[in-house]
Amino acid sequence: MTIVRDAANDDTQARPGPEGEDARLVEEATLLDPVVHKQPRRFYAAMRKLDPVHYDAALDMYLVSRWEDIQTVQRDPLTFSVNKGYHTQQAKGFAEEFQQILREKGGGYFPDAIMSDPPYHTRVRKLMESAFTAHRVKDLEPRIEAVVDGLLAELADKGAMDAVTDFAQPLTIRIICEQLGLDWSIKDRIARWSTAVTAQIGRMQDREEMLGHAAQICELQRYLIAKMREREADPREDMISDIVHARDGEGEGSVLTFEEAVSLIRALLIAGNETTATALSNLVLILATEPAVAEMLRASADDDRLMNRFVEELLRIEPPVRGLSRMTTKEVELGGRMLPEGAHLLLLYASANDEPEIFPEPRRFDMERKNIMKHVSFGGGVHKCVGLALARMEIKVAARLLVRKFADVRLAIAEEDIAYLPTVATRSMESLPVTFTLND
Amino acid sequence: MGEICVTLTDIEGSVVEIEDGAEGETLMELARRHDVKGIIAECGGACSCATCHLYIDAAWSAAVGTPDPVEEDMLDMVEDIRRPTSRLSCQITLHPGLDGLIAEVAPEL
């Protein structure tokens, strides 16, 4: 069950180009360049070959492009700090003004408690893990099916949809709203809030855009704080109540502070929909552009093992997260390069997933890879995505039901006209208009 | 609470004798408590990552039991390093019947 990807993302993009061209790319290109930003695979391949820990001057970050080096970073959370990396990235260029706005109009500036380092991180993470076990998520499967069914039924008669705004985002927002215990009617606001939060680690907003995003985040925080106050007084069976009342042991540090709780609920809401929605949009894109993958999915829909593998390969071949940050806490060697203390790194997951030595013919969609889970799309080490089981389940159910109900999914715009959100944090389409017919 | 002994061969081939396993804790938690090399447990015991994978000694395989469907899904996706007695140690809860258990840590993903 294998095919070679064609069209814009062809196989050659994962391989280095001619020597001189690669050297020029590494010398001159930056992830902020709109052309590179849209189709970065050739740039990644050139870096892997010539300069695997490459300093991108425009971004003022080191781009880590090889699987092995990303693994080294992820396995050493004290040398490679998420706390410093993430919070240095946040609203970079406008950080002070951004924080001031949140303090004045958003109920406070709440650093991300989960974007921290051990041992502090260990305590916070433990309080969140029980909510996300694979077994707990398995119990959610019927509920997720009902949500996807309902959504597809609403779209069925139309024969056309925007896969991002009509399908992927409503789906993931609906699930996370149910989990958190939030009212689904705020879905449009959640989509805006997600964009605003993600933009803070995206490095591609100007000051005016930052001001707009900050206003959105203020609104988000005020909304969440009000919900938390309600649950403090009147706990329910939902994750906001779980977090507000979470306790691990006794004494100091056994409960979350108010600031920590706001940041965690905010992170669950945003991370719980934005990245998974991107994966679902990628699913529709691949079905619309690669008939052989669509056929593969149809043939797999009734087999749980094959569906798990389909999801994993989809995540490998097109990771929703483009790059997350770390910062060195001491001088350290990485991939043959000496990095000073305070070096700001961006881990390029899509590049690691394209390494032909680990994933032969990396642009080939191959569900039978023996090391299929070796991709780094969920990150790794102590910071590995805490919601991965839920993400996998949402994608699996959506893929299965989509291919059963809809047929002949086609792009309604040219593939080269697809626009991506201006951020280095994710690779997310802004919009994806498609047409489809219905199966009998 | 009885103390349960287990013998684990870590990822570098060193044999680690552990004598303070507690009933009710998982084999992964016990191995982490003793910093057994190769038991990483990235997902924290959620049966979602396969970085606490080990091979149960054949003589102990029946006592430990077989993976449930959720664990089976994970093991299927590490086919390159899977063996017949593969288990994820986060899914093995210690009890007195496992006193003396022998297992080997699987290579990293």
C-alpha cells in the first residue's frame, strides 16, 4: 500500500538539489521568506545536508533540521529549556507591551505553566496527564463519532465546503468544548482566539497585528476566568473543574495556583483544537490531491489497525507543527556545532520526518512502515504532546467517517493558491475550499 | 505492602536488580524510580508512546499476560523492534504474582 506523492509536494522536495543551489539556499534563505515558508522542504533538505544546525539570521534562531539532533534536544530538557525558548519566542519584539496589555485588560499576564522545565514542569504535567490516557480517550470514541456524524450531515447537501472553517475547526472546537465544559456557541470566537495565541509564537506579526491579537487574548482570558470562577463554586464533570480542583498529594505545590490554572486551561483550549484542526485540513487536502491515498483510506476504513497506521503516516508526512522553540542554558555542542548559552533554537519536525535514512522514500505515503511511530510530529521527551491520544482518535474517526460518507473530494481552487497562516509555529492552511459528492 | 523484586536488563545491557517494587505501582513507574536506562515513558504512562517498551522473559510471559487492544495498537506501530513477548511497562501493574519477574528493555524507538 504505497504511492508516491505528486504535484507541488513531490518527492524531490525532500531530497537536496544541486550542490551550488543548496549552498545558495542555506546561505540566503530564511523561514520568514514567503516562498520558503509556503514550500520549505527543499530548504530543509539543503540544511540537513550542508548545515544541520543552521543559524537563520532573519529569525535570529538556530534551525535544527536532523532527526538525531532533535532527539538529543528533546531528551535533555535542562540544557535545552522550553521555558526560556517559548517565552523568548512569545510576542518577540513586543513582549513588554504585550504583557502590559494582558495585565491591564486581560485579568493578568499568565506565563504558560506547561512551557516550563523540570522539576517544576514535572509537577504541572502530572496534574494534566490523567485526563489524556489512551484508555480514557477510547471511551470518548462514540461521542467523537456522534460529533463528526452530525457535522458531516450538516455539510452533506451542500456538495462543497471550506475544509478548514466548515469541517476541521468546528470539529476540533466542538470536541474540546465538550471536554472543557464550554458552550459550543462560542466556536467563532475560539477560532479567532486560537489564531491570536498561536501568532504569539509565530514570529510573523507586526505591531498592529500584535495589538489586535492581544485584544483577542484579553477577551479569551476574561471568558475563561469567569468560567473558572463558576466551576470553583459549582464543580461539574469537565476538565475546567478538574483543573480548578486538581490536587496531587498534600501541602505546598499540591494544587495549582490561579495563574497556573488559567494558563493550562488556555493551553488546552488552543492546543486542543488548532493543531488537530490542521491535521484534519491536511487530511482533506491529501484526499483531494492524491486519489491513491483516498483509495487506501477507503480500503482501510473498517480495519482499526490500518486506520491507526493511516493516521500516523498522515502525521509523519505532513506534521501540523512546523517548529517549536528551545533555548540553551549553557554552552553545548549540537550536530557538530558549538552553541553558546542563550542560543534560541527552532526544531523543524517536518524536516526530521523527511530524513530518508530513517524513512526511506520519505514523500511516499506508506502505511506499512515498520518504524511508523518514529516521526517527531508530537515532539518528544518530557514535553511530548500530552493530548496525542485524543488527537489521534479525532483524526481516525474523522477520516473513517469522511471517506464513508463523501466521495470524489476535489479542490475548488488551484493547489498553488492555497494560503498558509503567517507563523513559523505551525503549517496551517487559512482556507481549503473543496467540492464532493456523496456515497450511496 | 509486600516488596516485589524484578530484574531488568537495561538498554546498555546492564542487569539491574530491583527489590522494592510496590503492589499497585506500574513496572514503568518502578523502572523510572530506579532510572533504568531506556525506560523513557514520554507520555507519562498514558499508553500513547511506546517508550517504556520491554521484552518479558519467556518464562514470565504467561504471568504478565497479553496486551489489551489499546496497547496492541501501540505495539503494532513499533513493528521494527517488536517481539512476541513485547509489552509496554506502563500497562503492567505489579502484584505479588510478579515477584521475581525478569525482562529486558527494548531498544529506543
